[in-house]
Amino acid sequence: MPVRPPGRLGQVQDTLTKIALSYPQSHEDHPWDHIAIKVKGKMFLILGGTKEVLSVTTKLPQSAREALLLPFTEPTGYGMGKHGWVSATFKQGDEAPLSILAEWIDESFRAVAPKGVLKLLDAEGDAPAAKPAARKAKKKAAKKKAAKKKAAKKPAAKKPAAKKPAAKKPAAKKPAAKNKATKKAPARKKATKQR
């Protein structure tokens, strides 16, 4: 049976478990005396530790590099790190950043869940657990950036050219007035004699 750290770390473990179990078709399992939250048999969150330490392991295909810059993280052992798995370790007295960990759970779930389950998640709107404000802000900024990029690709709408004053056309020649006196008789064809 998994060990639940006492105090604040135990509360963090309970909160993360609750967040992960709120995703569609997720369930709890207990391999290796750890808590593993799975979707369709695939793990997307592993919680383990002792009375003094809590470890949180998630699959982060997009943000692993950033995550590994944090002082409490390392690539997951057993060769899982090379596949994007990251483990965060917290000791008693450490402050676990719940908003970051909730984002990691979301990314991990989306990396592991089958497409059909992801459709269910998307149909619900946002992630089941309340998303942190930082995630919403990132999403909004990304949409704004995409809109700017799209607008930059479109050619600017052409403004109608200012109307130029019409150039004066040369006056059309008026047909000469018909006067019987000036009118010439049509030229007659000369008859050629055939011999």
C-alpha cells in the first residue's frame, strides 16, 4: 500500500490525486507501492515517496526541458526520462507549486490518453480540474499571437484610389453640316469597255 506523507505533503498528494482522477476514464492503481493514475491502462501520473519525501512523476513531451530547469526536478529513472518523463521531489517543509503540477498533469494526460478520450475531454471544455490562471493566460496569449501572425500574412485591404479629375478629352469633331451646295456627287465608276 502506498505511503502517504504526513502534513502538507500528504495534502499535496491528495490534491494531485483528486485532480488526476477528475479526468475522463481515469482510475487509480497501486503498482510498486506508489499511486499511479491511469487512463485506459496507461499511466499519466505517479505519486510516491516516504514519510519525508513526495515524488510526482508526469510525462511532459512539450515542457520537459523547461521543467528540468527547476531545482526540484530530474529526468525519471529506469530510462523513462529519455521519453519525456520528469520527476519532481519535495521534502517536508518544501513548497510544492500546485498550479505547475496541475499543468503537468494536464499535459501528461493529453500525451497518454487515446484520441477518443481526448474528444470527451475537449467536449467538456477545459480540463476537469480548475485550470490555473497562468495556463489560461498562456492560452490567451497564444491565440493572440496566432491572430497577429494570421493578420500579418493577409495583404492589407486596398483602399479605393482617390478619384482623379477626368482628363479633358479632345473635342470630338462635329460632322459638317450638310449643305446641298457643298455636297459633292458621288464618284462614278468609269465603265471600262470590253473589247
